[in-house]
Amino acid sequence: MRRGCFIAVLMLVSAVTAYAQWQSVGDVAGFTTPRPGEFLIDAGAAKLRVNVLAADVFRIRLAPSGRFTPDASWAVIKTDWPQVETSVREDTGLLKISTSDVTVEIRKHPLRIAFLDSRGIIINQDDPRKGMAWNGDEVRVWKSMPGDEYYIGFGEKAGRMQRRGTHMTMWNSDIPAYGADTDPLYETIPFFYGIRNGRAYGIFFDNTFWSSFDMGKASRDQYSFGAEGGGLDYYFFAGPAPQQVLSRFTELVGRMPLPPLWSLGYQQCRWSYPNEARVREIARGFRERQIPCDVIYLDIDYMDGYRIFTWNRQNFPDPARLVGDLRKDGFRTAVIVDPGIKADTAYHAYRTGLAGSHFLKNPDGRPFIGKVWPGECAFPDFSRAATRTWWGENFKALAEAGVRGWWNDMNEPCVFDVPTKTIDLGVIHDDEGRKTPHSANHNVYGMEMSRATYEGVRALVPGERPFVLTRASYAGGHRYSSAWTGDNIASWEHLDMAIAMCLNLSVSGQPFVGTDIGGFFGYPGGELFARWLQFGVFTPLMRGHSVINEKNKEPWEYGEEFTVINRETINLRYRLQPYIYTVMEEASATGVPAMRPLLFAYPGDRNGIWNDNEFLFGEDLLVAPVVQAGATTRSLRLPEGAWFYFWTNQRYEGGHDVTVPAPPERIPLFVRAGAILPTRQVVQHADQAPIDPLTITVYPGALQSHSRYYEDDGLSFEFEKGAYFRRSTDQRNSPTATTLTFGAVEGTYRPPRRDVVVRFVDVQGEPASVEVDGSRLRSVARSAAGKETEGWWYDSGDRTVTVQLPETTNERRIRLLPK
């Protein structure tokens, strides 16, 4: 969110220490197998441990001194993997460890690692000159870099999506108004993909110290990664599909919990809505103008002197009444929470924090004190389980007032009065009893704060799924929170850059991501705000936000023309709610994110490597945001297959570039041929009314296509007990009939009675008849739409057939029979 916490960490250097100071691992002297799937290799004083976790997943750990660092990880949650059938072969110069998918070749003189696929083709290998090395506490590995291999991921990085030729640092940092070349930023996710010839692999370097990745900037034929401490410990995912890599990575580090439905609606924020009157005015502004919205945020000015867990009673005299009134009008209230606890003995959080030994300590045992918004503050030690519990319990007063959204900010952590702009690196963290310095915990501080928040509010409000938003995090932090890309700028460059940033975060395991719509700093004007809002429809987190000293940026603040445009844009978000929720449920179950770069779905398309200003949302929607001022058309590349322009249902053949209309009120949007797209009626907030009708639009494609639909109560955890509504849908096309089959409903959740409206697009001529479960359905006039519960009609202008039926939970088959 903020303003002025510029990082100046002295150790953030742009180049790796000269290699002459490094010692590479030497020759292999022998190996043992302490347990099935584990190989311990001696190389002089050093030891290498190779763990076969799955046929396509391997863990590599190096101990330069022969003593491994403690086997503990804040990111990894799956440690028990089924035993894998593995064969071992040794000859004079090689040790080969093979599964059904991959062979790990370990060259003995000197020790170098290569991963080969089942055909014997090298996927990835150590650089023969350097390999794995160390320099004191620093560790690093150099890898060979083919000339046609490309790299994506790395979490939150500014600039373009493809990272070949760049050097990147991993150190959570608050840098407001960042640019395309700013590095590092707020989040650390040391995970990336290598993509070559349509095949992908992944590497996760699980190290929380200051680390860096040089992807060919220092040398054209090498890339490397390493850290200033903590050991060389990485996981290799063989792929070959990008989805397989991400599925395995999120199997290792966990997946996003299914969010509450309301958190996928439009959210409105500002630093700050200063008092109750202004908050109520904002709420009225949405409802009177019929602009949907689900969440209103309160920034730091809701607190008493910036003390978290408190209210400013002068400006917010009756918080429970305000929050309750907002809830009656369909709004949830979210509040900001910073980690700094004001060092004030009259303040309950500080007193109880001291009494419970919950604050970070200097090596001499005194609490570390640093200045942030409240002045001098102590900082909770979130690496300690008891402190996380204490933190969560402190939310009781806010939760009892009805607050349901929890915005964790300033948690890199940012400190105003320290030269490094963060907690001193020697400050001691409990680290679950290991007593380690801040240098080992800095990058996980924000993640563990989010964990404490998530677990705390889940305990306080057990019947509702928490919504937590964080600025800083580490790999695996998506288990507890959504994320946004920090303090951006109101510029066309930042809108363009936001696409790549969200995509890299998405494929790095954080699917619930978004940006400050309209830019945090600066004033966007009507056109830029409208275009950014259109992009925001297709980011899972759709939140408008603004700095304190700028003009108002709510959707109606740009004149009547843009108010109408912005209303219809947000309406689109709510119309697509059934599809968005289905896609987000898929992300929670499989790890495959809502926002997907083209190369993620079409890795063999070399044009997709460089294309990061269009993307897929789920499997079926292709989004091409307008990122240039004054543009009224948009050129883009369509992937292979056929695609329908969402606004006109015009069919386009893929595999080449197209140019489509992009008037100010429309974002270029395509639907995949073969898609079965669920939508709903527009509402002013997510739970204003049940879905009725549920509209299913069928886009004809190949001979056969498959889709699925998911729904539940949108709020509770009952879906974990089977209270959900899931059904598959199959489409078959032939010269004799178009057939749509709804599978029987899975799960016990039942929405209120409703109609289902099925729209078949691109129908070439009125059908002779429409059958439902083998019986002819009567034809009705189009004017009967919404009045009749059963019937069908044909619109020759739109070339659509519409079928309206009451919903049933049984299998149902609809057939269109041509004349």
C-alpha cells in the first residue's frame, strides 16, 4: 500500500561474487541408500542427497561440510510421498538413478547432475565447469542454458513475463512507484519454469535467505541461482507440460483454499476513507448508481493512533453499527492490519505481547523497536506458534464488530528508521525453537503473518471462509492469503506490465492475485481507468485502490460516459460469476490458476513465449486488454483451434494474428470453440439473490468437448463435507444432431429452484426440432423468454437456439435436429 519505505539493503548487489572465490563440489567417492528412494553421495568433505519423491519429482540437497542444515521448510507441506519404483546403475564415470519418467545422471569426475527424460533426452543439467559450489555460507548452482530455452515464473517481478537474460533478487522489499526494471519487490517465490521446444520443467529453490537468480545475464550459456546462507536445496519437476509442473509444485507446497464467493466481487479501497460519513457516502454511491460492489476497505485511519485491533472512536464512533449497516446493504467490510505494535504500555496488545514474549528480540534479549505508522513499535515473532495464536485472538473485537476481510500490509516487514528499511538482520526469531536470525526469516515474515491472520479469524468465525489479502509472502503463502502487486502507478505502462506480473504470480502458485485498479499513485483519467477496470474483470482479485492525496478514483468519478462504461464492465464480472467461481474451485483443487499465459496452455507455440499482453482466464476465455491510449481496435494472436468473439459470436480461426474492434466500452474477449460457458443475471453483490436463471452458452467446436460446473453456498466449509453441486457437461456435434448432455449432479448442495437457459450459438438455420431426453420440446415465441418454464426458440439474426427448462439434478440430454 505505501509510501516511503524505500529499500536500501546494502547486500542487494546485482552480480554474483567473482567465481574465483567459489569452491565447486569435487569427485564422487561413493554412495549409500539410507532408505528407499534416497541416495547419499560422498564427494570429498561434501555430501549430496538425492530424494526421489515421484517419478517426475526429485529433491537435491548439498552439504558442503558434510552436515546438512535442519530439514525444515515454511513452504513444503507434503513430506510423505508414496514409494517410487527406482533402478540404480553404476559404471566407471556415471551413477544413474531411474524412474519410469526420468533418469538422474550423476557424473562422478567431478560431480555434476543431469536430468533426462524417458527417451534419454537431456531436460536440464549442471554447467560442466561450475556445477554446485559454495563460498563460505553462500551456496550456488550453475546450470547449462540452451540458446532456445525460456524462463517464466519467479513470483512477483516487474517488467515482462519472459525472464531470460535477466538477474533477479529474492528479498521482500517495499518499493513504492516501482518501475519495469525495479527488483526486488514485495513477494519471494523462488520457483520457475524452463520451456524449450514445447516442453517444460520446473525448479523450486527452497531457501528463505537473500537469494538471486541470474538467467543468462552474466553468461550467455549459463544460468545460476543461490543464496547467502541456508544451504543448497532445490526440487526438480520434470513436466513436460507446464500444468504438470505446477500441479506437482502445488502438491508439494499446498494449494489455495476455496475463497468465499463475495471476495470474487468488486472491491473498493482507498488510503483512506477517513470517517464513517465518507464510508457511508461511498456505499450509497455504488447502490444509487447500480454499480455492483461487495467489499469496502478501511485503511490505517480507522485505528486509534494507528494501533491495530482498535478503532478511532472520534471518526468511527459505532463500528459495529456501521459494519452492520454496510452488511445489510450487501457490503463486507475489510480492514488493514500492519505488524507494528505501538510500544505503549497503556496499549493492551503491547502489554500482552510483552507478557507473552511475543515480540522479536535483539541478541541481548531486549525487544527490537523500529518506527512505522504508530511511531516506535515492537514486531510479533510470527515464526512462533504461540505468537501466531496470540495474534489471531487479538482480532476478536474486529470480528465481533462484523469485519470479514483482513488486509495484511507493511509486512515485508518495512521499518522506517533502520538503514536497511527492515528489521535488523541479527534480530532473533524463535523459528519453532531453532533461534535463527532475521536474515533467515525475512522472506517468510509476511507469509507467517498471513498464516496467523488466516488461522486466527478462522477460529473466531468458524462458519465462514476467511478472506486475507497480503502484500508480502513466500512460496506457499497462497495457502493463507490472496495477493496484489503493491504500489503501482496510474500509467499505461503499468497497466501493460500488470498483465505480466499477475501471470507470473499465477503460474508461481499464487492464483488469487490482482492489482490496484487505476494505479495507486497518480490520476488515470477516464479512459485509462476504464481500460484497467476491464482488465480487472479477469483478475481473481478485482480491487480499486488509490493514494491519499490524489483525486477520487471510484468508478463514477470520470463523468457520465465512463460511469456507464464502468457499470457495464463490473456487471460483466458479476454475469461471469458462475464461470469465475468454477475456475477458482479448479485452482483450489489442482493448483492450475485462473490466469494462464498462452504458452502455459500452448507451450509448443513459439509466439506464445513472447506474448504477455493477452492471456487465458480458465480454459475457455481468451482476454486481450487494451493497453494503449486512444485505441479502438486490438491486434492479437489467437492460439490454435477456433475462437468466438464474445460480443458478436463471430467465429475466428486460430493460429494467426487478428484485429478486432475495441471500442471504449468493450475489452476484446474470445471464447474457445467447444466451450460451455455458465453465466448468471446481474446482481449488486454476490449474495443478493440466487442464480436464476443459470444460463449456459454452448460454443460449437470439435466433434466432442467437455466442461464442468461447480457451485456451493459460497461461504461456509460445508463443501468439504460434500455439500457442493458439481456436474459435467458434454457436447457432441455431428451432421445429424448437436447433443448436449448434462451429467447427474454430484454432491449434496442444492440451490433454490431455478430455470436453466441453454443458448447454442452459430446455429446455421432453424432446427427441425429440439429433443429433451428423447421427447420433443415445444417451440415458443422469443417474447416468452423468462415467462415460459419450458420451450425453445430460434433467433435468425443472432443464429442462436435458446432452450429454457427447469433445472434437474438427474442426467439430461438436449438434442438439436437439423432440417
